[in-house]
Amino acid sequence: MTSFRTALIALCLALPLPAAAQGLLGPASNQDQFLPVDEAFRFGASADGGAQVALDWQIAPGYYLYRHRVSAKTETEGFSLGEVALPAGKKKTDEFFGDVEVYYDALAATVPVLRPEGGSAFDIAVTYQGCADAGLCYPPVTKTVSIELPPPGTPPRSEAPVMVAEQDRLARLIADGGLLVVMATFFGFGLLLAFTPCVLPMIPILSGIIAGQGAAATPSRSFLLSLTYVLGMAATYTIAGAAFAAAGQQAQAFFQQPWIIILFAGLFVVLALAMFGLFDLKIPAALETRLAAVSGRQKAGSFVGTAIMGALSALVVTACVAPPMVAALAVIGQTGDVLRGALALFAMAMGMGAPLLLVGVAGGRFLPHAGPWMTAIKTLFGVLFLAVAVWMLERILPGPLTLALWALLVIVAGYYFGGFGRGAPGDAAIRLLTRGAGLAAIVWGILMLVGAAAGGHDPLQPLRGASLPGFGGSAAARSAEALPFVKVASVEELDRELAAAQAAGKPAMLDFYADWCVSCKEMEKYTFSVAAVQQDLAGFALLKADVTANNEADQALLRRFGVYGPPTTAFFGTHGRECRPFRLVGFVKADDFRAHLARFAREC
């Protein structure tokens, strides 16, 4: 009886349903969470040489196609088709079909064509069926496409090396590779990420914590504090990333809300004031006594506070998206393999934190522990804490206002460390050098104030972009530096723009951006502003999805493409479909971006 019922359900799934019966697949409230079939499985077919047709599916995250349900036929007179050549799929035990093979993310197949002499145009009807991991199965779909074959003997383009996006390659490594190889690989990626602008701010944070220990900052204690910070950062990075990926949410955007950024920046201001000697930061005496009783050490509270600071840094400071992180989150979110994805995240986070251990050891060995120099060192780290606070506020404040904050910080630091208003330490040569550096900082700060008043925003080039004669800061000059993006704020607007690009026979580029995304600013400053890159993109429809607000429309756009956060750049062919293997994640240098565009032009 059970086998008969199972067979009956499988038969029903295999038969197309009329539109009126689609609601029988589940309650309307549950149906809303699933994509329409044409969005879950974006299909296209095109001639691939003179004797075969290429079939392509872009599969949304969390959805899959059955291998045994893909077929093709033609009713055009004189033409006949061979068997569909399909790659091996992923093994899956299905409730209705038993042991089957399925495809996630994308599927590329070919169909051989026998053509009559002089024949080139025919129609191909392709049938396929897929499901969602969440439990919904779609009826079989048949798409009919008109194909125009090139002359006989034209070689297929599929003979070229297959393009695989880096994040997809890494996701396969996590899912199928040896666990030790996976962790070693992601530890190495973490080391590389440690020297990016997203992670570098953790160096003054940890150094300031060690400097605040004063005479207690021995090399061994400094190393233990550094290890505590790194473990707190890595554990939080792993747990939060895995939890949000499993829930289908973007942790990066959640922790970049303005109130969280302001709160965390305020914390650094408080830490800076403590470094300046305005007050001492201590935990309540009763709590310190209990912690000391548990650990047997009077400084236990310092380790607890350091671990908390590492956790906060993971959530708020390191807000960057890179291919390794996307790969780990994709494995968790799409395959449900939380263990492998989480271990990859932890290894990457430990790689990001490894250089901080060297910072801790160096700080404990070389930082002075007593005397007047210690006061100067603590003041220096107070200034660095204020710099981290301004760096964080830069994500949500207007550019000119942020530039003014940088200017004030540089002027005050130049005045204090230059020895103005007090006797500079050391002999005459040191005093001259110190005051010279301080004066240069003050002059630079004044230039930043001028640039801020005129609308500038870059601390390294304060007069660039400012409305000042002779500095190239006119509105025309500023607009010439930027790509002419069309902003899309919803899935409907995006579909409209992609349809317009397809009608015009133009490829399209969609850039996911957010004001709080550091790597997005890098892309604008160092890649999209390069004249050669702009020339290569001249024939593209350029679209930008600003997901700063992370509202429902922004989240719908991110879900549409399975994007875990900006910066992510998607490319669409003239056929209007995304060429998924060409998707870029994270900052890409201008030369590498141009090489990527050149390959996209050849292969998509």
C-alpha cells in the first residue's frame, strides 16, 4: 500500500498541472516563500558550433534539477537530435524517485543535432523538472527555443576551458575536499585577508589593549591576551556566520545598522579617553573578585574584556565579503553541511587573526612599561582608537563631515606629538624632527578642513573632488570619474532594466553596493574610476543595487541572486541571463577586472 501511494504521488508530480491547480502544491502563505519556476531555474539554449546545441540553466540557491528529468526533442522536419549529454550530478535520495542525481547552482549540457543539407533553423523543445530544498516540487516544464545553426564544421565553443567562479570552486572544495586540506586552504586565505582594510583596524585595537596593561604587559601575558582576542573573534565570526547562513540571512548587513556602528564607535571614544588618562576602566569590584576566585588570577577580567572586544570586532569591524567567506556560507546555506562550512570559517578567521599574535608578542616585548614614554605611548593609542571610531563612522556619515573629523584628529595629534605648548623630549635634533612632523600634520589637517568645506571626502587627497578652481573639483570633473550606473531598488526595476538591455542587444553588469562596505569604496576608487575599465564597460548596461538600508526590497534583491553581501558584481549576457561563472565577489584590481571582462566577452 505504501509503495502504491509513493508511486501515485511520483506520477502526479511528473504530470503538468493546470494553472488553477498550482495552489494545491501548498497554502498560499507557504507558496510566497518560493520563487516562480522561471526564476528558480533560468533556462537558455543557443547554437554551439555547427552540430550541437548548448543548454544552460542558472539554478537559484536552495533549488535543484533532476538529472533524469532533462530531455530534448524537435519536430522540425529534417532535423533530429541525439541524447542530451549531461554531466554527473550530486547523489541524492529522493522521497519519490529514490536514488537520483541532481544539480545545484548551474547546469550546462549539450545536444547533438543531425541537420538536413542546407538546413540551419529549427525549434528545440527542452523538458526539465526541479524542486526546492524546503520541500516544494515543481511540475515538469517544457521550453521551446528557435535555434539558428552556423555553417557545418563550425567548432563548438564548449571546447574552451570552462569558467568557474572562485567562490563556486571553493564551495566545491569545502563540500568534497579532505577536511585538513580545506582548513589549511582557508587558513591561508585568512592570512591574505588579514592585510586588507577590513581587518587592519584590529591591529590598533589589540595594541591599545596591550598598551593599557602598563607594567603588566609581559611578552607571555601579551601573547595570551592576543590569543584570547583572536579566539573571541574567530569563535564569534564562525557562530554568527553559520547561524545567519543557515537561516538565509545576511549577518554582514545586520551588524552594519547605523545604531550599532554609532554604539561601537562610541565605545572606542570611551577607550580613547581612558588612554588619555581621564579615567580608569575597571569592571565592578564584586565581579572582578568572583572572576579572580574562579581563575586564581587577579587579571581575569582583562581576558574576559579582551575576548568580548574580539567578538565585537568580528561582528562590526571586519565587515567585508570575499570569495572564501561566500563559499563557506553557501555550503552551509545550500547543502546544510554546517560542520564543514563552520570549520572553514573558523580556519579563515584564525588565519585573519594570526598576524595579531605577532603584534601581541612584539607589543609585550618592545612597548615601554614605565616612565614618561609610557604616557606618550598610551596617548598615541588613544589617538588610534579615535581613528578607528572615525573610520567606522565613515560608513554612515557624509564624506565632507568625515573628512572634517579626520582633519580635527590630525591637527590635535600634530599639536600634541609635535611638542607645541610643552617641551619636546630629547635633544635638539629630536625636538626639531618631532616639531617638523607635528607641523606637517597640522598643515595636512588644515588642507583637509579646506577640502571638507569645499565638498571633498578623501583624507589622502583632500582637495580632490572639492569645488575649488584649479584642483579639478568641478561637478563635471567629478561626474566624469564615476560610471553612469542606473540604480535599481527592487526586483521589478531590475527585471525592467535587464529586459531593456536584452532588447538593445547589450550585456549588463549589476553591482551590489552599500555605504558601510569598505571594499565597495575600494572598487569605486581603484577600479571603476580607471579610464581603461570605463572604456571596456562602455557597451554595458550598468546597474547598481544599493543595499545600504537592508530593507525588504534590498533583501529580495540579495535573495534573488543568492548574494551574501556587497561587493558582489554579476554579469548578464545579451540573452538577458546571468553568466553565473563570471560573478565576482570582493575587491578586484583594475587589471584583473579588465581581464575578467575580456574573457566574459569571449565566452558569454
